[in-house]
Amino acid sequence: MNKQALEAKLDELKSDYVRIQSDMDKLEYVRGRVSSAEEQLIRLEKEIAEIRERLDEA
């Protein structure tokens, strides 16, 4: 991937992260199950870190 594609992917991942975090806040408010959302956030954090590393190398 080139630098622009990596930056676009990073923006997409950040957007997903914010959306899922908001969903998780809503679930916590209504005492819903948040474990799935937490797992998704952890996965996204890893992907964001990987993309940032690749951007640093580029």
C-alpha cells in the first residue's frame, strides 16, 4: 500500500473505533453485554498500531 492508501485505511479504522466505542457506551448504559465490543476495540487498536508502523516506515 502506498502512503495515501495507508492514511485512508487509518482514517477508516479510527472512525470504526469511535463508532464502536460509542456503541459500547450505550450498551453499558443499558447494562448490555459489552465483551464483543471490547474485543472489536482491541482488534482495531492492533490494526491502527500496525498501520502507524507501516506509515512510519514509508
